[in-house]
Amino acid sequence: MTTTEQRIAFLKKIHLFRSLSDNDLNALAEMMTDRQVTNGEVILNQGAPGEAIFLIYSGTFRVYQTGRRGQEKNLAHLTTQDFFGEEEFFSRQPCVASVAALTNGHLLVLEYGKLKDFLKRSPGLKTNFHVVISSHRLWRKVHFKWVRPDEVVYFLARKHPVVLWRSLVLPILSFVAPALLFGWGLLTAAIWPFAVAIVLILGIIGWIIWEVVDWENDYYMVTNQRVVWVEKVVGLFDSRHEAPLHTILSVETAIDPIGGAFDYGTVIVRTFVGKIPFEYISHPTLAARAVEEYWGRAKDRILSEEKDALKNAIRKRLGLPMPQPPPPVVPPAPPPAKKPSALRLAVAQLFSVRLEEGDKIIYRKHPFVLLRKVWVPTLMASLLLGGWVVRVFSLLIYPSPETPLIAIQEGRLVIDTLVLSLPILCLPFLMWWGYQYWDWKDDVFMVTSDQIIDVDKKPFVTEQRRSAPLENILSTEFQRVGLAGNLLNFGTVYISVGGSTMEFQDVVDPATVQSDIDRRRMARAAAKTATQVAQERERIAEWFAIYHLSADQFREEQKKRDQPTSGSS
């Protein structure tokens, strides 16, 4: 059984309750009851009505869903300071998942009736719960494949809807142009204003769809292991900025007056390798508290693991039996993913500027660089193909015996000269375009777990390859140059390696590329540091073992030294 004081201390560790006053915390703690559970016990059943919110005081629990065919899908593994059952309270729906104990545990139980009464005196707590519930629902919807099975997603959010509406102002106002064209067409009885207006409307609708999809593809996440910013531009850009929780240095919030009115702002998570901004998210103060809580948990976990590692190293030196680790949690094997077709993969990578293959990140230059290379052949090929289309349609719509599209004259097949010659004239420009595309595609920059690589390849000619180990990097910086570079967000990352400099030229979002490089460099350095720490731990353990084994001998020698010599008075 826990005392009220113990419950209050426990609640203060959870970000949901940090805004409560001491009186409210005391009242909430007194409403709770204790429940001991055993390994394998099911606390919530999928489809059954919920009755309470459970806070995990100790133990480990599994959250899973059962499909129609009886197959189980793991959703999360919860541990101390986590909670479950809140979604059923606010949705008034049956349990969306089952929860079972993986170890013996201790739960604090808050019945729905008591929580309902408490929310009347502290309505702000309802908002905190809604943020958590929206994260759970969004996670079940997107469920990123790169999230590890042992990872728990605590917070997941998109930018505030006001950001979407702000980006839609210009395209919505753009409907004025086709409206004016329609009016012009009605007044002049001309057809071309209607055609242009329809084209503009389709373009504006495509613009709006693009803005909506672009807004939906940005996510901010906090798990039990890392903070993550997922940014994606369909067909062009796909990046993931992340940092382990233990590398966090500080958490800040930035809220402007408009954000304060609509309850949105930016949470800035500063780490060893830069910052990860959670831009324009709802309820930024609560999000910052969540990051701080899980950051604190990560530090406590690392400290506990280090203590256990030192104890085990000493046990090993003394020849004592090692404690048996708990059996690992093995989640059910996921169903085999449907492998995309080769055609789909090829199309997806056609103009992609950032690719991830295993531990390797591959960057290409910005599509604007490709456009500068291919605008001439594109223009010439478009003019020739456009002329061919116009010629074919004109001969089909207005056929003439003197200029037939296709005819048989004197036993020979005759094709209109322009229809036959224009595609042939177009071929050199298409070949030119293809050469420039392959030149752009093969000029890549790579970051692996241990080195950076610059590959400059000319089709059918030469290939130059430069590389450098990550540990040799002295500094990195990036520059965006010119109006195009700043508007389209591309530039060059300069990497100082020894006495030389490597350049990742014209890459999309150079700040992200720099962050990727620094993050990999820090991970490499952290791995080396971990090895050194392990060696130092073994050395300290050896000292303790020698002291322990020699302590009795030292005490005996000290006793002999302190004993009075024979014959002394």
C-alpha cells in the first residue's frame, strides 16, 4: 500500500499533473486505490467497457490488439510512470486494446466516477488528457515502420491547423483570377478565357492539395528513446531529424501573441548536435513538459544501468554468480510487408533528393540544378512535340487530299513530312535531356555510420570519389547563396577534414544535411566514448576486487603491527 505522500511524489513526476496545485494533487492522490497484479494478468480487455484509469507505480505491461483471425498486434510496452485507460473515459467507447502485465506490478487506480468529479474542480486536466489521446490516435493512424518494437510513442503531433489555413490564404485568393477570366469570357463571348480559367482552377486545386498534403506529412514525436522531427515533401524530400533523449541539453518554448491566443507555439529541444524545433504545435507548454519528463527518465535509466554494470563487473572480478537478467520481451512477428514493384521503386526514386538505404543517407543536388541543366533541351523538345501534336490534330480535324496524314499513293505508304520529321528532330534533345539527368542523378553525397563520401560521376566518362572518416571532421557549416538558394532552400555544406574541405554542393535543406553529418559524427564519438567508459569500468572493478580480496590480509597485518611486542612492559 502506498501513502498519500508517496502518491503525490509519484504524480509530480508525470507531466500531465504538473500544472495541478498542491491541494489538487492531495485530493487526486486520496481518490486513488492500490492494486497488485501478477505476471500475465489481463487488466483491460479489448472491446470491454473501461472502468478506471491505471497509473503504473511499478512493473511492465503490454498493450496489444487482437485481429479478427486471432492474431495479436503489439502497440506498446508500458513501464513505471506510464498510464492507460484514459481514452475510454473520454470517448465513452469500449477498450480499443487489451493490456496485460509482463511482470508482477503495482498500479494506482482512479475510477471514472471519481475522475469525473475531479475534472469539475480542475478542468485544465482534461486538455492534458486530450493531448495524450490525440497522440495515441494519430500514432495508430500513421504507425511509422522505422519505429523499433521496443519503442513507446508518448507524444505525436502535427503543426497547428492555423498554419495550414495560413498557407491556404494565397491559393484561395488566387481564385479571383479565373473568376475575372470567366467574366471576361461572358462579356466578349470569347472561348479562350474560359479555357485559361479552367486551367488556372485545376492548377489552384492542385496547389491546395499540395499544401494540405505537405502539412499532413510533418510530424513531431517523443518516444521513450528519442525525439524526432519527420519532414516530407512528396516525391522530393523525406528526412528524419532525431536525437536520443540522453543527448538533450535543454527544452525551451517560444510562443508569440497570436500563438498564445490560439494555444500554439514552438518547442525547441537543444541537443549536443544542434536543435530539433517542434514548430507551431498545439499546447506547446504541455509538449515541453512531456519532453522534460522522458528526458529525465532517460537520465535515470542510464544512471541505473551504469550502476548495475559496475556491480556486475565487480561480481565478475570476484567470481560471484551473476544475476539473471529478465527474459527479453519478444513481440509477435509482424506480417510480411508487401514488396513494392520495381517500377514503383524506380518512379519513387526518379527525382528524390534524399534516400536512406540501411545506415546510409544519400543526397542529390536540388532539382533546380537539374532544371538549369535541362531547360534548353526541355524547351526544344516541348516545342517540337507540341508542333507534332498540333500538326496531327489539324490533319485529323481538317483533312485535305493535298496534305493527308497517312495515305497510300501509287502503292506506297505516305506520311506527312512534318509528322514524320518532328519526332526524329526531337530525339537529339531527348538524348541531351537524358544525359543531363543521369549526370545530375549520379552526382551524389553520402553519409554512413563511419564516413562521408562525395561521388562525382560523368556518364560514360569518369568517376571521382572522395571520402573521409567521421572522426576526422573538425567542423561543418552551410551557406545558402542567392535568391534562388534562399527561396528554394538549397545550398552547400562545407566539411573541414584535416587540412582540406569537402563540399556537399547544392543540396536541399543544407541545415538538415549538416545536422545529419554532425549527428552521425556524434554517434561515432559516443560509441568510442562508451568503449572507453567500459574499459574504465573494468579497471575500477578490478581495483575494488583487489581491495576486497586483500582486505582481510590488510586487517591481519594491521593487527600484528598494533599488537605489543613480547617483553615490553
